[in-house]
Amino acid sequence: MACDLDCDPSKEAMVREILERIADKWTLLVIEALDRETDIRFSRLQERVGNISQKMLTKTLRQLERDGLVTRRVHPTVPPRVDYRLTPLGESLGEAVCGMWMWVEKHVEAVEDARRTFDGRSERPAA
Amino acid sequence: MACDLDCDPSKEAMVREILERIADKWTLLVIEALDRETDIRFSRLQERVGNISQKMLTKTLRQLERDGLVTRRVHPTVPPRVDYRLTPLGESLGEAVCGMWMWVEKHVEAVEDARRTFDGRSERPAA
DNA sequence: CCGCATCCTGTCGGATACTG
DNA sequence: CAGTATCCGACAGGATGCGG
């Protein structure tokens, strides 16, 4: 097995809660984007992430800000400009996220193959 | 930044698709459980994961099986016994997942602090 | 430009009951 | 015990419009 982490049962609940928050479709992508480019504007972030609605992006950013992973800076200019960057804590998480991302990149084909096999299996019993 | 992974833009879509599937509340916990204990039965898995409904557990396991990350073995006994284990591919993913898990364990307090600060900030402007 | 509030819909996901 | 099917509530999340 890869690792032992039964280290502190008392933290379990909290760990899960945080893990669930982070392991969310948008959160990972946003962290990734922030990890690639720093001091990034809202609109730019939105296009970087892909097809996230501004509602979800805002929400995700607020959560990350609340968890101390992202800093939000408002420039009192007109038109207003707001940019975001990872905190040191956020950057350290970025590494872990990258680990997942890299795993996926490395194994896309393997997964695709597995899917084809699996899907084929269901369709062709004796046809 | 932690890593460069613009390596293959053509795979981007697929990478995201897979990432979204994996980066799901239950999936991570299930992989984790399977990583800790192998050849584990359905019911045991369910209690290990926590409070997952059997519907979600089944669904999650099917997806993992489809993606070639988990092997499902049915023992033709009565009462029926089914157990699950990670494939080698699944185990390699387990490592990445552990990375996230360990990050969380390490930084629970930091996140909790950040939250308290953030939440306090909203409540107490001058009270 | 940023992002909040509202409305509305699809999907997630739990509880329950039934089959092998 | 393991898994499927059904029903149904909750909420994620998109579209739109307003406010700073």
C-alpha cells in the first residue's frame, strides 16, 4: 500500500470535510490554473479554466479564499480589476494537485483502453 | 510553479474528463479505502468509507472498474461474496490520492485557522 | 470589469422495496 | 450479501439582470 495515514483518527472527520471540498470538479481546475499563472484576473481565469460559469468560479474562489489557499486583491481602479493568486499554503496544495494531474496525463490511454474493453464486453456476449 | 503540463494540448479534453471523474467526493474515499485494505467485500468497504449509500458505492465501483482501476471478483458461493481490489493502475493512482490526503492531514489546522479568520472578518466589522 | 441576487432546471444522491 | 429499480427531495449550477 502506498501510505499509512491512520495517524490521527480524531482528525478524520475534518480531513474528510476538507478533502471533499477540494476534490471537486472545479476546485482542482482552478487551483491548477492559479498554479500555472499567478496574479491572474477573474475574466482571464475564467477562460483558462475552460467553461466554468462566473457563478461557479466566484463560489469556488470564495471557498478557496476562506480556506486560506487563495489571496484576492482588488485594485481600486476604474474599471475595477481583481486578481487572484495562491497563498504559500495554496501552492503547497498545488503540488499535490499536480500529482493527480500528472497521473491522469500519464495514464489517459490506459484508462481509455480499459473503457473500450469494458464497454465492448457489455455489448457483445455472442452477437 | 509546481509543474509544467501543457505537454499535450490534444489530450486536454480527455484529461479533464478523467480528472473530473476521479476528483469526486466518493471516488477519492473509495480509492483510499481500497488502498488500505485489499480484497475487501462490498459491505466492509461500505463501512470503511463512512456513510456512503450502497447506491453510490455501487456506482463509484462500476466507474472505477470501467476505468480499469478496480477488479471485481464474484465468488459463486451462497450467500454470494464479492470483493474488490485495486489493479496495478489503480494502485498507482492510489499514490497520487495519498498525496492529496496527506496534504490535507498536514494542513487541517492551517485551513481551520484560515476559516475562523475569514468567518470572523465578515461578522465583526466593529461590534 | 467584477460579482451578487434571482429564477429555473437537471442531476446527484438518499430511502425503500424487490431479485438472485 | 450484493445489486437493481423506483421514487423523490435537495442542491449544483447555468442564464439573466442589476449594482458598484
